[in-house]
Amino acid sequence: MEILQNDLLLRAARGERTERVPVWMMRQAGRILAEYRAVREKAGNFIKLATTPELAAEVTLQPVDLLGVDAAIIFSDILVVPEAMGLPYEMEEKRGPVFPQVVKTVADIEQLRVADPEEHLKYVLDAIKIVKQELNGRVPLIGFAGAPFTIFCYMVEGKGSKTFSVAKKALYADPQFSHALLQKITDSTIAYLKAQVAVGANLVQIFDSWAGILSPEQYRTFSLPYIKQICDALADSVPVTVFAKGAFFARQDIGQLNCSVVGLDWNMDAAESRQLIPTKTLQGNLDPCVLYADYAQIRTEVTKMLRSFGTHRYIANLGHGVYPDTDPDKVRCFIDTVKSYSSK
Amino acid sequence: MEILQNDLLLRAARGERTERVPVWMMRQAGRILAEYRAVREKAGNFIKLATTPELAAEVTLQPVDLLGVDAAIIFSDILVVPEAMGLPYEMEEKRGPVFPQVVKTVADIEQLRVADPEEHLKYVLDAIKIVKQELNGRVPLIGFAGAPFTIFCYMVEGKGSKTFSVAKKALYADPQFSHALLQKITDSTIAYLKAQVAVGANLVQIFDSWAGILSPEQYRTFSLPYIKQICDALADSVPVTVFAKGAFFARQDIGQLNCSVVGLDWNMDAAESRQLIPTKTLQGNLDPCVLYADYAQIRTEVTKMLRSFGTHRYIANLGHGVYPDTDPDKVRCFIDTVKSYSSK
């Protein structure tokens, strides 16, 4: 078994007591760091960066060295899964991801394959191998994938959207089509996450970024059952974190999944969430905008957060990805405050 | 006192028992109707349509005649208030509203005026007068304004945004600036809504469209106190509806405001909301995407909604504005199902 010098994240995920609260940040490997922007410049574009193992590994390691977080998270994108299934995407600088072709019919679904990670996502696995070697046990590595419903949104809508009304239309108008596509995404995701674990991911996080656009009933029908399959398939190997942004209404249900950690956004109250999810470790949930405030205010807000969650069964994080224009020194203030306050 | 032939909406708002559940739709006067698109074509653009009283009145009346809703809502835009304060905007076809200038400093706030509705929003008041004459007491007329926080978002950010991180940055970085601007917007909004009531609005709705991007604590600091001022200023004259999209965490607080009706989005469970807001009439909350389904499924979902809310202290609506590409016949199915089911 791998021995880690800093295993705070994994112990907190398993519900063990830790000397202090572990801390990392969603999107920590990214645009906030000048060092990241330099590597990205070298790569030419986002997709090139994500698909070149040496470069992806390099930016994965940066926040460990430069910010002092308690975990690395592999630099990648949730949309590599549809790409591996046979639906490629492009990343447009201002618009974000765009799929030139979308999935419209059952015949379109049949054209797609269940992703074979060794063949179609080898570049991610290779990046993980490099990261593990370079980390050399300093901190754990987090693997991740999008939740099937969130991936479904992009594959059907073809691009980002405030409402994803095209994707949601499919749920109401053609549930059979929707379930067939969701199952194929789920099968691909399970294979992908298992492959990440096989090459060294110590924990995996499922991002349901668009959970909040569904009604509670639709969430129970079209998202939760597929997240459940993933949790059940992975839980025996590594701790699983489920982060369903905006799904305040599903906290109780998520708390009953076969996962170790539940991620919260900043709308979700700590005490209320503890009550709804009594047996899991919670992760979150500072508003990323707090990092625009001055240092004193950041310390106040972080301390308030730590007080409300307590130091047990808790992983400090933001409630969403860090915003790209955040000052790295403010990020360090966030991280250092968690470390110093929670080790008291 | 004005006598209305159909006062279901007002009686339901006041908590009185009604023969059946009243129904209307957010954005009912708009792109779903071919008749609307024809008038808009004639006007040339959105802002011209909204600022020409005869045309605004015409499209306000269309859904009453064509869809059979139990209320008209004046056709306008929440951004007429910043415009009246001296901050004009443009409506770009694909991007939505854009403010060429934004509010950045206390000096910028001082440059703005408290809107004088008689002078700066006369076109809305004139449209209301025409609508009232044309309606001739058939159904009540709803007036509206944006909640101060939502207006603040646009005035500081300058355009729509997923995160409104520029506007939120101001809340954390400069609370004094933020409160000063929020107060000026509030003063303008109170004057504006009072003027709408003076010319015949029978109920006013406050739209806090971006409520969901705030943490519970920020919502209590930067949004609720200003909505409270508006409710307190209006409640003696007409029923007030507060619709704070995404602010599930604030339902209890909103339920204690001096308002008659609380609007809910489709994430918010009926039974839970009744428990959190026991003394108000509830309004909502069908997912607009349901109207993409077939007729049988629409009837099923609408019936389910009516069963969960009950027929007392309830106004049927969508959980957000109707999507522009919705088939008007599906809209009629929604409205007719509410009417027939709830009058049984």
C-alpha cells in the first residue's frame, strides 16, 4: 500500500480525526497561476494542454508547490468522456466548450461507444502516472469525472447554456432516449474512474455541475441513479466525493449514497447540511467571491466557515471553482487561514 | 373602488378562498406568441416596443385574449429603472442587455438620480393607463420591478453573467458603496411601483432573478432589507409578490416580509415551502421545460403540481419565465388543465 506523507484528505474523507482540516480548491490547477498560464501558452490551447501528459502533469503539480494545498487534482476536463465516446468537442476562447455534432436520436447513441480508457483516455492515465511519480507520496491525488447528467447536458445541448432547455426537453419528451444515453455515459465513466484509480488516483470526485437546473423529482429520476451506479462501482477501492452544485433539495438522498464525501456550494448552510447528511464528510463551501475581499475579511469569512463546519469530518474548499482573476496571494491567505485556525 | 369581473388572483393573493386556482405565466407577454412577434417586428426592436405605450399595451393584452390567463402583466423590462436613474442600456439580440457605462465608484452613484416615474418612466405609466382602459375590468393587472440586488448586478456588472462575480466582488470589497447604490435603487423602485399602483396596477411583483448567486448571509445583508423596504412601502395599497429565484435558503425570511405572495421556482418543494412560509399565498412552480412534453404528460405534471400545492392560498404559474420556443398550444394545455382540475 502507498504511504503518503500527508494523508489528511483521505483520513478526513474516511471520517477519521485529523490534526487539522485538509484544504484544496476546485480549479486550483488553472488560470489563477501565472505559472499555469505560461505552460498553457506553450501548449497553444486548452485541449492541447489537457491531452499532453507531461504538460497536464506539470500544471497539476503547480498548486501543491506554489499554494500548499493538501491534495493535487489531475488537470483535465469533464468533457473528455464524451470525446472518448466518439463525440469530439472544441474549446472556444470566449464561448467555452462547443460540440460540432450533438446526440439527437437513439441511432446517434448507438453510434457512440462505451469509452475504453486505455485506448481513448490514455493521455489522462499517462498524466496521472507522471503526477504520481513526481508527487512521490507528498499528498494524495484526486481523480474526477462529470456526473452523467451533466455530461448528458453538453452532449445533447452541444454547448454551455443558462437553462440547458434543449437537454431538459429531451428528458421530458423522450425519457427512453435519455436513459439510454445516460447509461452509456455512466458505463464509460465507471470504466474511466476505475482506470484512474488503477494508475494511482487516491480519491475520485463526481462533478454534477448542472444538478441545480432539475426539479427534485427529475433529479431523482435522471441524475441520482447514475451517480449511485458510479459510487457503488468505486466505493470499495477509494473514497468517492459527490458534488452536485445547486442540488440543495437532494442533500438527504446524496447523503445515502455509497460515497464518503459530499461537496456543498455556498448556498448550502453548514448546520442544515450536517443534519441532512449526518454520516458523511462534508466539503466546501466558501463563496469564491470572498477571495476578492481584503485579507482581514478573507480571514474572518474563512474562520466563520471553519467554526460552522467544525474540524471533524470536514474538508475545506470553495463552494465552486476559484475564479480565474483571483489574486494567488488571496488564495494563499485562504489556505493558510484554514491550516492555522484548524490546527489550534 | 374598481370592480373586476375576474378577481381570482387578488382574492387568492389575499388568502381568500376561490372557486378555482388562478393562473398566469411569467413572460406570458412575449416571444411565444406569433402576435407578439408581429408587433415587435413593427416596433423595430425590444426597447422601442417597451417604450411605446400603445405597442407595450397591445402585447400586454394579447395573452389575456389569446391564452385565457387570469391576469395581465405590464409588458416592460426590469432594466427601465437603471435607465430612469440615468444609466441607459442597450438590448443586443444575442447577448441580452448591455450597459455601455457601469457604476464603479461612490462618485458614479452620486451622478445617478432617484428616478422620478412621472418624468423618466412616463411611457410605462401611459402603457398601464391604456391597458386598464382596454381591460375594462376583465382581469387584474400586475405591475413589477426588479429587486434592488438584481438591478445592482446589472448596473455594476454591465451585462448578464453566470456568476456576476464583478457585482459580487463589490459586495465583499466595498459594502458601503454597495449599500449606497442599493438604497438609491430601492428609493427609485418604491417611487416607480407606487406610480404603477396609482395608475391602476392591482398587484406588484418584485423579481429577484439573481437571488440564487448569494450566500444566505449575503442575501440577508444585501437583498432582503431592500425588498423589505419595498414591501413595507407598498403593502397598504396592493398585494405584493416576492419572487427570489434560487433563494431556497431565504424562504423562511421572505415568508416574514410584509408581502402577500411568495413565488417559487421548480427546485422548491411544495410541502416544504408551505411549512417554511405558512402564512402566505404561494405562486409557481412548474418547470418551463414541462411544456416541451406531449399533452398527456403536461396534464399529468400540472395535476401533480396542483395536488401538491392544494387549491387554497395558491396561484398557479411556471417556476420561471416561459421559454420563447414553447408551443402556444402547450401553454393553453397548461392553463386549461389548471382551470379544469382546480374547479372540480
